[in-house]
Amino acid sequence: MTAWIYLAVAIVAEVIGTSFLKLSEGFTRIGPSVAVILCYMVAFYMLSLTLRTVPVGVAYAIWAGAGVALITLVGLIAFKQTLDLPAVVGIAMIVGGVLVIHLFSDTVAPDRLERPAGGTEP
């Protein structure tokens, strides 16, 4: 369970960092630029903790997919960006893929998360 908390924090930190990246205006504004660096440091550190127990491919797929969906919402709400139908369909497919991995894959079975990746069976 702890691995999923680490992954959730990594995702949120990455989304916040990406939002500040937009606000940094190409790293020309110091405040948002510092926030980008700090958020990405937190994101990668939390992702590294996640990778102690979750396979890298699964963790990265969930991190990337959830990040895409969340940053899209931030773009819609905070930056008043719009999406066309193909973009909405594509993002829905990404979210669907993340849900399939999380809900149905034996790779992320709860008992698997209590052992280090690559560990041996008891």
C-alpha cells in the first residue's frame, strides 16, 4: 500500500511541476522555475521509492498515464486550454489502460507489493 502512496505523491508533484513549467515562461521567471525543480525532485524521489516494490514498467505506465490525465485537467481549468474529440478519446484510452493495469494485472497483485522487485518467493 505504501508504494501506491509514493506513486500518488510522485504523480501530483510531477503535475504541479509541469504546471509551474508553463508558468516559468522558458525558465525566465525565477519563482516558477525554482518550483519546477523542487517538484520534479520530489516526483523522482517518490518514484524511486515506488520502484522498490512496483515493477518499473507498471509504475511508469501509471505515473505517465495519470500525469497526462491530470495535467490535461489542469490545462482545461487553470490555463483555459481546449481539447478536440480525438484528444479526449486518446486521453480516455490512456486512462483506460492505466485502469486495466491497476485493476486486472497480476503484476501488481497486493502480495507482490510487499517484496522488493525481482525478489524471490518465500
